[in-house]
Amino acid sequence: MTDERPSKTQRKKDVAALQALGERLVELSAAQLATVPLPEGLRAAVLEAQRIRSREGRRRQLQYIGRLMREADPAPIRARLAAWDGQSRAATAAHHRVERWRLRLLDDDAALTEFAREHPREDLQRLRACVREARKERTAGGEPRHFRALFRLIREADPGADAAADASAEADPATDAPPSL
């Protein structure tokens, strides 16, 4: 007669994982929390934990959230958080790619030719003028208006950057940035 129940160690690990998931919920903003499918009692407990400043009170509230998490289905919660993580990574990678292009365009004249080869439909005259003005700003130390405009031009030319920015905006409608978890 074999016992098919999980071991006590495994049950403790499962409970700790649910409590960690609950802690992650407490770190979300109100707008993000509103999009996560939670039972009403769990949502109220998470909102209460966000208000608590006392270390011991917060610890007890997190344990309570962990207990409530055992009664909730964690799969949709994990799926929502995983989607945000993936979109956040994609948006960060796209941002870094655009930033690398901007720095290359400012430092190397040959980079403009390479950019034109990779993005043949872009207005090169406008891009060249923006690069020239951004270089002037950098040497003069003025307001970086063209430096920012160059970033926007490159981002518009890179379809991956626009898709990542759109995905992150859909993930967190309260801000233009990807959710911080």
C-alpha cells in the first residue's frame, strides 16, 4: 500500500512558492493588480499588505496571503506575470538595440550606410540631419532635443522596437514603460 501524497518537504516548498507569488502580487501597482485575475478576498488582502508599513504586520499579512493563495488557482496569475516578464524583456532588448544604433550613428559615419542598407524605406536625409544636429548638441553641451529625436527616428524604423513598445503599453496601460516587477 503506497502513499501517493506529496512529502512534507514538497508541501512546504509548494506553500513557499505560493507565498512568494503572493509577495510578487504585493509589489504590483494598482493598475497592474487590477488586470490580474484574483479572488476578491485575495485582492483585498494584497491591497491591505500594500498599505501595511510595520515589518511584523507585513510579514503576517504575507503569510495570510500565502494561505489564501492555496485556495486560489495560481496558473492564471503565473501566466499573467510571465507574460509581463516576457514583454518587459522584449521591450528592454528593443530599447538597447535602438540605443546601440544611436550611439553608432553618432560616433561613426559608416554606420549611416549600414543603417540605410538594413532600413531601405527610411528617410535618410531626415536621419542624416538629425545625426548632424545631435552631434552639434553633444559638442556644445546643450539641451539634447535632437539626441532624443534621433532615438525616436531609429525606434520608428525598427519594427521590433515598435512591437515591443506596443506590447509593453498593452501590458501596463497606466504607464508607457513595461511593468516593473
